[in-house]
Amino acid sequence: MFYQIPSFLLDVIVGLLGGACLLRLYMQYHRVPFGNPLGRFVFAVTDWIVLPLRRVVPSVKRWDLASTVAAWLLVLVKFLLLWMLMGTLERWAILPLVSLIGLLQLAVSGLTALLIVYAVLSWVPNASSMLHDLIARLAEPLVRPLRRFIPLVGGVDLSPLAAIVILQVGAIILGNVMGSVFTLGR
């Protein structure tokens, strides 16, 4: 219990802040306007960490590397705090790699959530058009390549389901890589 509660709270906080940093990166890459409520929320939640990092971490073409580094730093701090709580700081050398894998896991979780919201909104006939358009604009790059191979079945688009399955396979692989890294770090 002494470990589970702080771990849960850190997962929630880092999931929200790190996920917002990754969403900022993703929205900027796809040139999604930030004038909507979601965009304003993302800026409000991430400006405190992304803007100072922009002074030292430049963007590369359409990739906002400051947002990526911010998310990675948040994941790194989460693992550092958890390791301090467990008293396992002797494995500090693998902390950057563990944090990178944790960042990838956060990205997979975020994209999975995006696709679930996209699929649910596609079932609702009178969904808010602003929200639906924003979610569709973010989800389309993930499902568009799959639509070439997956036909509509009874008028239902199964490409979001296929994308979620692919992401979950990626999550399983990342989980196994994380386990291997922990095993090597011992």
C-alpha cells in the first residue's frame, strides 16, 4: 500500500502532464489549430515546462522536440521518485532507458485512448462537430493507411479497431522490453 498509492498518483500526474506534452507534439506535427478548448488546455498544462526547454531544445522541421523532452523528463522524474521510494537507486544507470520506454508506453496509451474516443464518436450521429472534427483530424493519420487493406464490413469501419490491436501489440512488446531492461540492470 505504501508503494501503490504514490505509484498510482504519479501515474495519474505524469500521465496527464506527459500525455499533454505528447499531445502538444502530435497536434503541432499535424498542424491542428490550438484555438479549440482542447488546444487551449494543452497549452495551459504544458507551457510551464515546454517554453523554458524551447530555449535549449530547438524544433526540427515540424517536430517540437521541447515537448518530447518535457514528456521524457516527467517520466524520468516519475521513475526516479518511485525508485527512491523502493530504495533501488543503485540501478540509476538504466534510468534514462527505462524512462524512454515509459515515454513510448505513454504514447501508445495516448494513441489508444484517442482511437477509442474516435470510434465512439463515429457511432454517435449528432456528436459535437468541433470535438468530432478535432478527434478525427488527430486519428485519421493512424487509420488511413489501414483503410487500404481493411474494407468496410456492413458499413462499419474496422480500421480503428485494427489500429488499436496494433498499438496493443506494441504495448506488449514495450512491456517485455521494459522487463528485459530491468533484468539486465540487476
